Amino acid sequence: MSEEFKDRNGIEEGEASFAELFEQYSEGGGDDLNVGDKVAGSVIQVGETTVFVDTGTKLDGIVEKEELLDEDGNCTVKEGDTVELYVVGKDSGGIKLSRALSGIGGLAMLEEAKAGGLPVEGTVDSTCKGGFNVTVMQRRAFCPVSQIDNRFVENPEEYVGKTMEFLITKLEQHGRNVVISRRALLERETAQAVENFTAETQVGDVVEGIITRLAPFGAFVEIMPGLDGLVHISQIGHGRIGHPEEAVSVGQRVKAKVTRYEHDDKGRLKISLSMKELAQDPWDTVTATFSEGDKVTGKVVRLADFGAFVEIAPGVDGLVHVSEMSYTQRVHKPSDFVKEGQEVAVKIKSIDPAARRIGLSMKDAEGDPWMEVAEKYQAGQKVTGTVEKQEQFGIFIQLEPGITGLLPKSVIARSENAAAFEKLHSGDSVEIVISEVKAAERRISLTTGDAADDGDWKQFAPKKSKPSSDSGNMGSLGAALQDAFKNKK
């Protein structure tokens, strides 16, 4: 025999192959795997009828090629691809693999599948009371509605006609009573996925997933099949939102940071995620975006006793103090003037990025009505106003929104119509006269127009005639007599 048919130790090729097989068999080459185990291995070779898979043991896995064909009869794998299959049998020649038990099977195969926890393939035929009718190996099986999925089933009809894998949970009456569960299989796969995930992923790592469900408190993200994480509504972004649907949608692919692992009372893993921590903090660029004096539009996001917080950009809130709400109204409670969610115009009064504070003014955004008072109102001008309220010292009368004047009680007392003024109530319309305007002090004095000896109205009263010479002489004589009388004393 030529040297080319011998290996380096002088052993012929056939002898070496036989020796290796014998060693594998004698040492139990596939003892690490049992029927029902799930194997993830790479495809070694694709043959005419079978596909060989590396199982990670000394024995290769063998799967029927027809199990890996698509609807058009084409093989869905090639050499080097990774496939996930179940162990359905083994001997010294190799490990038999399958996607799941399917086709025509006897009671023995069902019993073996139940005992080994081996998945079986079934087709959902129809819905029935409490669950579904499923055909498994040409036998009728029942799957409770709670066992068809690991999520709440809203529409049972969407499962009808689908072929899926199940675990046999009950096998009685010689195969006439078969109960199956897909949920048990999904939970088994999820447990393995969780174990792998937590071993490879730490708090602080960034993961990617698809949003599968929205709730008022957050968004659920599927990180891998059967493994979800929750992005709380406060962690979706820097901006304030009322519901997650305002920022994200189902089916959207997102990136998030793992912020916490914890287990609930049933031992299930809960993963907390944050999209917000991956987004840029808007306060880092606030001075580049806004300047003092800017007029912008924002949304009222929160009310307090002292003012309203207005969001002028996602994640950037400013405070409108109650004193900065209006020139035209006296605001005692912010909730009486604005509501949460309301769009308002504001003017930026101050920016402090370090303290993350912005001072805003709604009244400055609208403009100060007192700026034009001096041009609009002059002394002696007759105007019509609305009574705001009566006080002990006078009546406050609104001339226009934000502009209020005072009609003093002393002026009313000298009026011929004093009784009529005293009977005025809030909301009544009244005609009065401008007495004095002090725009800088934001004060307007009013008069009735007929008050006698009104100091603020003297300039509009008829001038008195000069005294006669006799009157003047009498005045001088009287003064002389008074002086003489004082000196005598």
C-alpha cells in the first residue's frame, strides 16, 4: 500500500476513520446531548437527501433535507450556516436532528415526545370553547387559549391555519386525549434566551430591539424573540409626553441602554431600558438655541401655586411666575389663567444653563398696554369705563384691559351725582373724566367732571375775577388793624 494512503503515524486512512468512530462510540461521543435537547450548530455538508450539522460533540447531527426546504422546494441552508434543531434520536452513527416531530406518528412517538419534552409540529384547525383544535401527527389535540402564546391573546382567529411547534402536556386514553402547549415551549426558549442575554449583557450596555406594545406607562421593546424590556414613559426622551404614542410607534426599531435587572415575585426577569440616556441633553445646547429677549411659543406642562412651567423645546422647561402672566388681568392662581397642555407665547427673560433654569414672561410677550397710555389719555378727556370694584378710598374703573384708574371717594363726595356713584357695582359701565395720568407710575386719577373745588380739576374750572380796589383796600386795612392789635397785646 502506498504511503499516500497512510497518515503520519503509518495508519491507513480507512483504519483511522474506523478507529475514530470506535473511539467515539466507546466513549459515548454524544452523551452530552439527550432526546429533546435543542442544538445550535453550523452546517457541515448539504447532501442530496440529508444535511450534516456540527453538534459540538464528537458525533455529527443528521437532519432530513426535506425539513429544510422552502415552499418552492429549495434548500434554505448552505455550508457554514447556523441552524437550530432538536435531538430526536442518536446512535453510534450520529445524532438525528429535526425541527420537530411531524407527519404520521404512532402512540409510541407521542409518548416519546412527551417524556423527552420534544416539540411536535401541529396545525391550528379552528377555535373551540376555551382554546383551539390542533392536528398533531394526524391526531386531534387541544390547546387551551392561554397556552397558544406567551402573551395575552386578543384575537384567537389570527392563529387559525398556522403551523407551529408545541409540547405535549397531557396524553391519555391511548392517545385520544392529547393536550398541547405552545406557551410552555416559548417559555422554555425564553428561559434559555434570558440566561444567554444576562450572561453576555451588563447594566449600561446598549441593545437594539423592536417596539411591540405601547401602554400608558411606557413602551415594550423585544430585544430578542421571547425577551422584552420596558422603556418607562419618563425614559423615552427628554421632552414631556402624555402617552408613549406621541413619541414612538409599534414596529419601530430603537436603541436603548440597559438600566436595571430585577426579578418579580414569580422569578421572571424584568429589564428596564432607557432611550433618553442615549439622546443628547437639550440643556447642553440651550444657549445656542435661545437668547434672552427671544419670543417663542411653548406648551404649559405643569402648574404650581407660584406659576406655570412652559416647555419651549423637548426637555427644556421655563417658569412663568404668576406675576409675569398678564398686564391686563390680576392673576391670583395660575390655574385660573392657563391650563396644562395649552399653547402660549412667552418672552425669555433669563437663562441659567448651569442651574437648568429659564425665566419666562407671558405678559411681556403680549406687550405692556401702559406704553401707550400717555398718548391715548389726557387730562380733561371724557371716557367710558367699567367698574372693577369699590374700596373704602374709591372706585377702581377699567378703561381697557390692563388699564385701570381710580376715582377717589373725596372726589365723589363733591359730585352732584355722588349717590349715583356710590350705588355702582362691579361690571357697571360709567362715564368719567381723566384727571391726571402718571404712566411711569402706572397710575391714572379720575374725576366725575362736576366735583366742586376739585384740586385735580381746578385747571378746567372757570377762572375767578380779580378783586375790586375796595376789596383790596379792605384787605390791607384789615391786615393793619390785626397787626396793631397784636402789638398792643
